[in-house]
Amino acid sequence: MSFQPVLLWSDALLFVLIAAIVALALWARHEDNLRAAWGRVLRDRVAMAAATVLAMFVVIGLLDSLHYREKLESLPGEPVRYAVEVNSVLDALLSGLRQRGEKTYSAPLATHLFAKESVGDASQRDFPRLKHGGAHLGGQLDAHGADIARRALLGAAGGLALWFLCALGLRRLKAVPGGIDADGADAAAPPLATAAIAWTLLPILVAGGAIVALAGGYHVLGTDKVGQDVLYLSLKSIRTGLLIGTLTTLVMLPLAVLLGILAGYVGGWVDDLIQYLYTTLSSIPGVLLIAAAVLMMQVIIDTHPQWFATSAERADARLLALCLILGMTSWTGVARLLRGETLKLRELEYVQAAQAFGVGRFAIMGRHILPNLMHIVLIALVMDFSGLVLAEAVLSYVGVGVDPTTISFGTMINTARMELAREPMVWWSLLAAFGFMFALVLAANLFADAVRDAFDPRLAK
């Protein structure tokens, strides 16, 4: 093989999460109440528009989670050797952006560096030409604006053609008898807001086509201090944000649900113990607790270099440690919320009737309490995801987040903070990180609102 597959721990956990979501979706198809609730989500236009945007981010994150090491050239008879650097499928697709680095800052779609340098005679200073950005123009700099417009229009036309194909596919999918949007009770799945998906895909594909066309000859979002393409850094940061949000939630959610329901339903000394636990944990400043735990884990990683074969495995270990630490410190709010809701639910008539018939505590919590808390759990799940994506940016900004070699929105913002003090100001790195984070968090919040409304029994018609 010309490459060696590499499976990082974060990759494995992400694939397990995807498999669990697929399994839960298949199971929900056979449960009438879950199928009805998800049907309301699928019919919600805002939810489907947000889900389309989230799907784009997830696809990019999955492509960046398929890692490999390239095979090195060797003489006949020598053992096969592989490169130390670990790349992903996304790196291969974006090889042009990754390899076409510049010397330092350059503005979006520029042909020259952002700062003047000495050229020729030391007394002369000018803006040097970029090695790659606009290099195809040669000396015809007058055609710069026309070339950008031509590339953008051609790329947008290609994106529009792809959108027509997608819209046609969604239309045919909607028309399949007994399919996703078929009428009648024998439909295989609830109706789908295909129009919302199609119209959401329109700006994504048109803008994406224009960006792909422009990226072939320019740095669309400029370059950073060391000349790396900012568009490449922004796309690579998506995986880190998704991992921080999803893996941390997996650590936090089971603990919060179990302790919250136990405290609210059982009461007594169990309630007192759980309240004491999360009250004590909430009294410790969160940033200081996370910083101390991350620094302790960093010491362990530094003192055991033999545990990691590559720098990617080392960075992945710190990422997983950060997810674990964030999960263990962020469950208290959800547990307190579920405890209060459980205190109310345990006094309702159907719970009292189950107790009178001698149903066990755990059976009541599983059959009657938990299903009526699922709307809170789901909204907390997605809202915490949004908060954790933002928390990673803050922690990386103060230096206790992901490994410095890991590309993330936080490291981009941390690098861009000094650029804002320049004159003229370098604004594009911060704007790119903000734009991608804003789209990810906004889509997650909109989808969470629709899920909450669909799963809240009080709002179900």
C-alpha cells in the first residue's frame, strides 16, 4: 500500500458515536412516539435548514478524521517505511492550500504581501509579489480584478449546476411512493422539508463553487503570520470544534442524567449527597479547575513520550484529556435542571399510580421520568455543544486548551489577537474563525430549538 491507515483515539470515538446515532435512528423508526416527534422535526423548515448546514460541517469533520501516513521511497530490499507526519483525507483534498504557503501575511485575494519589505537596493521598500497568490497572472496585474470576477462566476455557475442536480434528486425522492414524503399511513418515513434543504443548499453550493474556483489561484481568506492559508486553517478547525462539542457531551450527559434523576426521585440522603457534590464542584472557579487539570495532564504526557509514536497521537491525547476534563466539570448545571424537573414529575398522577401498583424505582425512572425529560436532555445536549465549542476557543486563547500543534478556532483567535494591534490591522484571520464558529453554533442552536419543541410533551399536538 502507498499509505498506512492511522486510527487515533478521537477518530475511533467519533466513528462509534456515528454508529450509535445510526443505531438509535433505526430503533426510533419502530417506536411510535419517537417517530412522531422526529417527524415534527423533519417537517420543520428551520430545523432542516439548520441540519443541512450542520451536515456540511460533519462531512468536513469526518473527512478530517480519516488519517493515514504516506509511504516513503526506499531502495529495493529495504524495509517499508512511512512518513512520521499524519495526514487526513481532507489534507489530501486541500493539498493545494496546504502546500502553497507564503512568507507572511497577505490579504484575501491579494497578489502582494501585506507589509513592505526591502527590495533590490536596501533603501527601496515595496510590497513583494506572492509566490502563489496570483502567480498565474505574471506581470499582467491589470487583469487582477477581471480574473477574480471570471473565476468567481465560473465557480458559482458550477455550484449552481450542482445545486440543480441536488434539487432534482430531492424532488424525485419526495415523489417516491411510500418514500420519505409519500402521503398515507404506510409511508416508510415522516415527510421531509425538502424545499428548505434545497434552498439552504443553494447559497452553500454557489458560494462553495466560487471559493473552489478562486482557491485555485488565490488565497481566498488570505494568509497568517507564517504564510499558511487561512481558509485551510478554518476548515481544519471544524473537526476540533466538533470533537470538543460531541465527545465532551458524551462524558457529561450520562452522569448528569443519572445523578439528576436520582436526586429528584429518590430524595433523602441520596439527594443531599448529590447536591453537596455538584454544589462543591460548582463553587470552584471553572477556568482554574480546568487549567490545573490540563496542566497536570500535560506533565504526564511530557514525562511519557514513549507512549506516542507521532506528534499527532500526542496532540490527540491532549485533546481527549481536555474533553474528559470539560465533561467532568460541566455536568452540574444539567443535573440541577433535571433534579428540579424530576421533583415535579414524581408528584404527577401516573407516577403515583405506578408506585401504588408496586413498580420498582428504576423502572419508574426509566419508563415514566426519563421519557418526559428527553426534551430537556436534547436541548441541553445541543446547547452544551454550542457552549463547549466556544469554551475551547476561550481556553485555547488563554493557553490551556488544545495542543499548540492542533489547528482549532481557539488557536486561530489566539494567533490573531496580536495581529489586531498592527497598523494597518490584520483582520481576516479573526473574521474567518468568527464566521465559521458563528455558522456552526447558530445552526446547532436553531436545530436544538426545533428538537425541544418536537419532544416537549406539553407542546405536542
